[in-house]
Amino acid sequence: MINDQNSKPPYDLEERSFLFAKNVRIFTKTLPKSLSNIEDCRQLVKSSGSIGANYIEANEALGKKDFLMKLKISRKETKESAYWLRLIIETNSLENIEEAERLVQEATELKKIFSSIIEKSK
């Protein structure tokens, strides 16, 4: 990731989702300012920030049903983030394609983690 290239992602999922959202924001600042990029980045920034926010809410859930719903929202937002990243990658000539691909990989890993927690919590 842009600021954390030499470190492994943290095991603390709240921190890991925060770093993902932070690195998405840093990445979007490097993109050309076109109408489509502005809109795609707006969507990406929203979905990437929602991942951690909903995970925090899941940890404060009032019950198992609430916990699972918030986790499912985090997983959904992770999938959405990967979608916007893919769209940005495929519609731009990126100088920092490696960073974009790292972000897609991190979104994929986060999705798998959330899916695993959801399955084990049923």
C-alpha cells in the first residue's frame, strides 16, 4: 500500500479496514481529474470507508442478528470497493497500477475474512 508498503496488513480488522480506506483515499488523489474518475472515486471513497465503520458497528451489535447484518454490510461494501477499483483500473492508463492492484487484492482478502467470520458465526 502507498504508505505501508513494507509492512504486512495488521491482524486487527478495525485497523486493517481503516488502512484500506486511508490508502484508497491516497490512491484516488493520484488519478486524473475526469468526470468519470471524480464520480467513480466518490463511490469508491464512500464504500471503502463504510467497510470499517460497519465492522465497528458489528463489534458493538445488540445481538447476533445485528452482528451478522453489519458484517454482511461490510462484506458488501468490500465487494463494491473492488468493483470501483476495477472500473478505475480498466478505464485509465495508470502510472501506479501496482498500487491499484494491491488495493484490489486487499479488498479481496477483506471480503474473504468477512465471509469466513459470517460463516463461523451462523
